[in-house]
Amino acid sequence: MKNIVLFVLAIVFSMLSYGQQNSAPEGFDVRRDQIERGRIDSISYPSKTVGVNRKALVYTPPGYSSQKIYPVLYLLHGIGGDEKEWLNNGVPHIILDNLYAESKLEEMIVVLPNGRAMKDDRATGNIMAKDKVEAFATFEKDLLYDLIPFIENKYPVKKDKDYKAVFGLSMGGGQALNFGLGNMDVFSWVGGFSSAPNTRMPEQLLPNPEEAKQKLKLLWISCGDQDGLIGNSKRTHEYLKQHNVPHVFYIEPGGHDFKVWKNDLYLISQLLFKEVDYKLLNDRY
């Protein structure tokens, strides 16, 4: 009888633990003392696509060594930002440092690019101007043919698609879904947080659902429940569900802001480059 009680308690505790993991705990984004820290560097890479040198930030994990080989996460910003938007508003280095201190992450390099691929790529003036919006689509070529080759030449990274991830917020969420699902021979880990209207219609985004089933390790779609752009995420989810494409669809409390996106980063970073159990994830989210 005692063993049965202990078994039931273990199941209940396990269920409670999983339930607690669908949002970040208090203090997850607060700098901690006496832990090892990763490093943020600014890089400049030659872009044949744009015709100039472009900037990006690179986070290397605590204990980074040129003798190791790392997977890479490309983390994209929104329409009003640049390569520093995540750093200034989403503190990814603090979130990841804290998770490393708890041994919850696979070691990875994180690249924070400027997703506005044009010569004057600052988020100034009318950010909705036609040429600036078009530059977010142009970034696909810059990412594939300029930035990724530069990172793979400069850093000790794994080049296989199973070790490359692309995720982003808002405009960057649309980019991540467009570029990731459009290039499944490059990325196996794809996701959008609060994806913006630049997200392609589902039939264009994934004309061959069977390909996604075969090639993707993780497909993630999330959005705040008070976000006016939630329709973009819902229509993608419904299409994927209709075609039985494994994915996570996570509706979380909040609007279109970094409170939501920091929570998303906390969650997905713990899933990357590990075995994915969709049944467990869909029960959790």
C-alpha cells in the first residue's frame, strides 16, 4: 500500500512539475551573482547581398572553447529594432546564463543579426516605409549566403541542419517561419513568437506538409492571448493541425511585448538540440 501511495504522489508531483514549466519563474531574467557568464561580442560581416559590411551580435556560452563544436540559434528581432533589440529589451544573455547555471541548456552559440537587410539598416525614420519592410524579406539571402557562412568560418559550429535553429519575435517571427520552413535543408529548429503579418499564408509557408514531418526537429508557434496579431499564429496552427504536422502551439498570458518574448526564449532555449517529445510538449502547453 505504501508503495502505491508513493507511486501516486510521484505521478502528481511530476504533473505539477510539468505544469510549472510552461512559464518562466520569477527572477529568470535577473542577473545573478557568482555564476559563470557567457559573452556578447559585436561582429561585422561582409554582405554581398547588401553590398556593405553588416553588424550582428554573438553570444557565446559560459566555458566557451574553440576546441568544442557548437550548434547555433539565430534569434531575430522585430520591425522596430536592430541587432541590439533583444539585448536591450530581452536580456537573452542573462536568461541563458541563469539557465546554464541550472544545467538546463545544451551549449550553443546565439547570433543576433540585423534583419533589415539594406545599406541604412537602422530603425530610424518611418520604419513602415516600403523599402524598409522589403529589406526584411531581403534578409533571407543575407542570412543564408552571407551571415551563416561567416559564422561557420569564424566560430567552431556544427554545420548540419540538425544543429541550426531560427526563431524570432513579431516581424522576426514571420521571418523565422518564412525562412525556416522555406529552407528545411538549412534549419531543423524553427519557431515564431507573436509572428507579424509578414508571415506567409500557410499554403505558401508550407506547400508540402510531409516535408516538415520528415525534416524538422521542432516547430514552435506562440503568441500572447491579448495580442492583436494572434490571428497570424492561429491560421498557421490550424493549417499545421489540419495536415497533422507536429508542432507546439502555445498561447500565453500577455500582449505584444518583451514580457511574452522573454518567456518564449526561456522555454524554447531549453528544448533546442535535444530529443523532442511532442506528446509531452503538447500536454504541457
